[in-house]
Amino acid sequence: MINLAIVGATGAVGQELIKLLNTRNTYYDNLYLYSSERSKGQVVVVRDQEYIINTINPYSFEDVDYAIFCVSSDLSREYAEYAK
């Protein structure tokens, strides 16, 4: 199984990445979308499936194989430690 996380899913770069997932044949079993507190609870559709945006925390990566960070370098550095 491949579990993929996108951190910053509602930002400009995250939205472009989601567009790519919608148009490319990229394989993953589970997709986790994370963003800021103000975006929490939003619904994003990826490949005809609805995903609810969650806020990131140190435990967000427990089941994640690959994480793509579409956020500032400071936030990426902070959470990349947990994504190892």
C-alpha cells in the first residue's frame, strides 16, 4: 500500500499538485490532505473522491509513506522530522 500526504493542500502549490493528481495516472492507496487551521474541514475532490482537509500535527505521518510539502521552508523543516 502507498499512503501519500500533501501538506499545504489548499495553497497555490498544493492546488496545482491536486490538479496533477486529477489528470495523471499516479498510483496511491490512501491520500491525506493537510492545511492550515482556517482550511480545516474543507472538502477537496481528487479523482471523484471527497477528502476532508485536516490540520497537521506530529502524528499526521504515522501511516504515510510519502509526504509532499507545499508550504514554507520553516513549516516544512518543522514537520519533516516527523515524516521520516
